[in-house]
Amino acid sequence: MFVIVVGCGKIGYHLSRALLASDHEVVILERDSRRAARATEDLGSIVISSDGTEPTVLSEAGAARCQLLIATTGQDATNLVACQVGKHSFHVPQTIAVVTDQDHVELFKRLGVDVTISTTELILSHIKEEMPGGPLIHLLPIQGASNGIVCVRVPAGSPAIGRSRAQLGLPVGTSLAAVVAKNGEIKSVGENFQLEQDDEVVAITPPDKETLLWKALTGGA
């Protein structure tokens, strides 16, 4: 799938890494030249230092063949415009926008943004993660898609601790996109890595396999 990500802050950066790890084609548009330069050092030429709300920029980035546009900047207005231009000027079939102000969610939906991701709801999800029965967080639920991006924290006592990738028993169709250690460092997800307590596992999985994934990483506790 070809994805255009508008904005390369923390959300856009880590999301792009996850998509690339799952073999998707990604182009990132970031108008802050310093931020774009830092991202280019790690991600390479897929980062374009330009304004993702401009039709000419989106056209040059390949929006005409884009299957998914995700706007992840910290400005709701910018995210809305990027999605609107992608949808109406280039007929992008699926648009997703990060929304910082919860009051804007309904407006985005009325104006045709296919999926909204509320940062307020994400924070609440992280709070719920510390409560019994809520350790799986949907980072990117895409309506109508066969897969979603989820995050699972490895709790104390999990049988997954110390296991390699091959030993985890991940459900069919699930792939690990990234593993973030407690100190914030991103671990390699090669065959020989081992999970540790409090690792945050970002995975791409079919919705009907989420429970199996959660059990594999937490032991069902």
C-alpha cells in the first residue's frame, strides 16, 4: 500500500517506521526543514521538506496513486486541510487525521475525513492500559482495512519475557513493527531479540487476531 504521511513529529515518525517495517511504500511531507532534515538522516529520501496541504506538493509526492493519506501534525486545521485536499483533489480513498481538540472530532467526520484519531482518547487508552482488562491499545484502527496497528505492553510475569521472536507464537497474519524499551529506545526486531518487562510492542494484526496477540504477549493476565 502507498501511504502519504503529513507531518513528521513523534506520531508521524514512529507511524512511518511501523508502516515501512510492514513493507508499505511511504512518503513523508514535513514543512519544518530542521525536523525534515533530522528524519531524513534516519528514514532517507522518503522525507520531503514541504507543505502537505499544498496541492502541487501532494501531486509531486504521488497523491494521485496514494491509497491512504494520514495527517499527523499538531495543528488540527492543517490536518483537516491535508485530508480535504487529498480526498477532493486527488480522490485518495482513505484519509486519517490526528485531532488534538476533542471538540473537533465531529466536524472532521462531517467534512469527510474517514478516520479521526483523538490524542485525548489515546491518552485515556494509556491510562486504561494500567487497569485490569485493558492492555491492548489501538494506535491506528482503519475502518474497512484488513489490518490495524496496535500496541501491547509486556507486563511483569508475562511468559513472553526472555523469548525470541520465533518463540512468541504470534498469530498468523501478525507482524512486529517495532519494540520500544522502557527507556524509550527502539529495539531491533530481528529473529534473536528478546522481550523484556515493560517493552511496548507495536504490531500489525488482523482484528480477529488481537486477542491471540494479547495473550501471546501478556499471558492473558
